[in-house]
Amino acid sequence: MKELDLIRPSRPKLAHDFALPTPAGRTFRLSEHRGKTVFVNFWATWCPPCREEMPAMERLWKQHRERGFVIVAVSVDSDTKLVVPFVNKGRFTFPIVLDPKLEAANAYGVRALPSSFIVDRQGNMTALALGPRQWDNNAAHSLIEALVR
């Protein structure tokens, strides 16, 4: 946990629900994933640290997705046409949603990219990370394993 340098909320707080479109035109609604541990990552194609951490996020997702773990990457790109080619090139398979008007980003108080929020199965915010992390290290795997139990 120390290794990831996560910020813990001082008291339990329900994560702000959002419904955002995927590039394919579907809608991802956070509240529909209650009962699972959800990793919400705010990023942009033009953000080098965001691009650097995404392969590690993919590895974390692949290892834990069968056990009730969801990653959703919220793109804040104003030009949403840049997102699909970037995702395809990186071969990212976790859900991607579009937030070009920064509605969810503002609700979460995002001031820096990347910003990641971990939501427990009850829908409470359990931790947040400002800036990039090595999401496939032992500390990250241990955190997710503890939350999906």
C-alpha cells in the first residue's frame, strides 16, 4: 500500500455516479457495477504519464477481472476521435468512456492527469492516486486482491 502512495478518504464517501458513452455508443454507468471493485482512471491521449501507466493497468485488469474487478478509463480528450486509434494501438481491453465536457472529471475534483479512484463493492471511495502509478506491482495486486475478496 505504501508503495502505491494512495490517499485514503478521511471518512467513507459514496463515489459520484456517472453515465458516460463508450466510443462504440453504449453507456457505462458506475452504479451498475455495484458489488464489484471499480478502478476509475481519468486520462487523456496527450498525457505522457497517462500513456505510460495504461499497459500496467491492462495487466492488472487481465489478472483480476474474472473476480469482480472493473477498470474504467475516462478519457477527458476534447477531440474524442483521438481515443479509439490510441486504444486500438495499445490493445487496451478494459472499458473506455468519453468525458469531453469534463462532467465526471469535475464531479471527482480531477485537477491533474492521470487521477485514479478505487471504489469498493459498496460504492464507497476507498483510495485515490494523483499522478501515474505502477499498477501491476505487488502492492497493486495485493490491494485489488483484498478488495475483491
